[in-house]
Amino acid sequence: MTGLYIKRIEIESLWRGTRHIVWNLQPGVNVLSGINGVGKSTILRRTIRRLIQSREALERNCSQGGVKLTFEPEEADTVRYDVIRSTDRPLVSADIVGKVADAHLTTELDWELYQLQRRFLDYQVSQSNRIVELFTQGDPDAQMKAAEIAHEKAHFQDLIDELFKPTGKTIDRAANELFFNHLGERLTPYLLSSGEKQILIILLTVLVQNREPYVLLMDEPEISLHIEWQQRLLELVVDLNPNAQVIITTHSPAVIMNGWMDRVTDVEDIIV
């Protein structure tokens, strides 16, 4: 069974027998703050490592590796999740480079976008299948429900166009993959700036989850984003999927400025 969200994260020792962590989470937005070196990213990394372990290792009463996750509902043994990383380092893995032919894939963010392009295509096929199913089953509200399904993708495109408006970039809506129109030219997403790639990765990752319950973990995603996008980040994520549980670390006051102060937990407050 798949859980709806993570209810509690317990870590026996963050560093060599010290700093035992108990973090009770909300089903919506959760922001972890603290000074450099206090352990924010370590908590997130160990949580992610715990999630990618096998199902057998995720028994509710098991604290393998010193990390125990409690889910809601309690009988759940895992959650669906995605991880957003913010580094834009050069792409040096020979295994990855050998898989792609596009010479514009030069950074880790490019590789994330490349993989998301595939998921975006799958998402569109899934949406089309849902619409066809509505009409083949003779649903009396098929027209209205189909319009709601189609609106999800259009809403995402509208948001990206709004964010990119100052630079004159718009999504090419005639294409199934993501391309952008800019000053009469057609651009791949790999030619965007680091900040544009980062916000696109975050929002596209949220979109392809089909508004289903899942967990989005982000470690300082604001690094490449300018101040206005930082301020809107959580609002945009929740808008695209109100059923997502967001677990984020941040140094930026701007991220929590627009109504998220009550969702902030300081690392020092979850040490027991």
C-alpha cells in the first residue's frame, strides 16, 4: 500500500551518536531551516536514502540505518516521492553522456530535464487515455471532466509563460515535447538559464504527478532562482498539486515570506 504522506522522521544519530532527531510533519508544506552546518541537508539526504531502500526495509517498526519513517495512514509502508536538487554542475558521467545524442546536454540540470521530457510525454498519453475513457464509459459529465483534465497541462503552460514573460520566452504549445519560442527562434529547454531550468524542473515534476498524493523533497531549491520566483515557489507547487506533501530545506527568507512562516521548523527544535 502506498502512503499519503510522511508523518514523522526519526533519526537515531545525525552525526556519530549525537543530535537525535524527531520531526513531526504536516501533510502539506514543511520547511526546515537553520544555520549552515546544523544538519538540514543531512536530514533530507538520510530521509531520501531511507525512502529508496527496499520495501522489506521499510517495515513500520523497523529503524534500519538509524532512520525510521512513520506514514499516514499508519498501515502504509512507503510513499510515492520525487527529489529536486539544485546543483547545475557539469555533466561528467560517461554512462549518462553515452545515453543522449543532444550536444546541448552539458549539466546535471540538463539531464534532469531530459528525463522529465520522457515523463512529460507519458503524462500526456495518460491524460489522453483518461479523456477517452470518460467518453467510452458514457460518463454524463464527460465533457466537463475532460475539460478539467486538459486544463491541468494548459495551466502549467500558462504559469511558465507568465514566469518567463520578462525574457520573451513562451512554450511552443504545438509540440508534444517541451520547446520554447523566443524572438522568432525555437529553443530546447537545455538553452535556458540555470534559474529557468530550475523552476521548469520543479513545476514539471509536480505536473506529471497528476495531482495525486505524493512527497516532494527539495534541498535549497532557491539557489538559482531570483527573488520573485523564490517568493512564489511554494505557492506555485501547491497550486499545481494541492495533494503534494512538500519537504524543503532553505536559507532564503523569501521562500517563506508569502504566508508560510507557520510551516517552518528549526533544526534545533527537533533535536531530542
